[in-house]
Amino acid sequence: MTSVLFLVASISCVVRDADGSIKRSSSAVRAFRKDNPCPSTGQTTGPCLGYVVDHIHPLCHCGEDTPRNLQWQAIEPALEKDKWERSICK
């Protein structure tokens, strides 16, 4: 039997602003909304009551800042997901 040892290196795949915040693409959100209207209003611009645009795979875990990594998420589950992401993305 052969044993295999995997080493996981810390990979910095996140672009950050000068203040340390993760830089997000507003053009990615616009492109996502163009093809995915708000679930509550059916509109592609303006407020979307009860929903936020959320990254499926967190940016802090090398998730892409592209429309294909975005989803509409109800506010309450989004807050829970954000709490979980903060715990894993320290």
C-alpha cells in the first residue's frame, strides 16, 4: 500500500482594496441581474425586496467574481451564510 501525503498551501487568490476589503466587481452583478431578474419584482435594475445577490462560492475561498458564481438569495439565509463565511474566511 502506498501512502500519499498532501500539503495544502495557503493560496492568496483574493484581490483586496487598500482598506483590506475584498474587491467586488459591480459589472459582474449588473451582468448577473441582466440575465436573472429579481425574484420579487421581476426587474433587472433597482431594489429587490427580500433578496440580495450573493456569491455561491465565497470570494475568500477563491470563488470567482463572475455572474456564473452569483445567485439571488433571500435575506435571512444570506445572513446565516455570511456568518458561516466569516468563520471560515479568517
